Amino acid sequence: MFEGEKTLVFWFGLIILGLASVGLFGILWMMAVWNGYLDSFTMFKQAVPVIVGGVVFILIGLYMMKSGVKKKED
């Protein structure tokens, strides 16, 4: 899928993908282990924008990686 010459767009997409993945994992991990003053449902309601944003940025990063590869012409 990512065979060919990697351009600058590919590398920026990889950085966006990595940062979004770490952020999404962090919020999901915090929701799983948090024993604070909020119950699980309230915490999930507050984390929905961050989760949706993380998924959107993962998709953007994947698209940038896909479009940032120059195919070899035969």
C-alpha cells in the first residue's frame, strides 16, 4: 500500500497519525482506569469530542500517507 517514494506529505501524515493514535489511546486509557469523582458515563460523555477528533485525525493521517507516496512509473 505504501510502496514507492515517500514525499513530505507522507511523513507529515505519519506524524499526524502517530500523535492522534497516542492521544486517542491516552483518553481511552484514562477512561478505563480513572477512579476519580466522575462516574464512567459522565466521563464518556465528556470524552466523546476528543475520541471523535482522534478518529478523524487518524483518518486524515492515513489519507495523507496514502496520497504522499509517488508510484513508480513502468
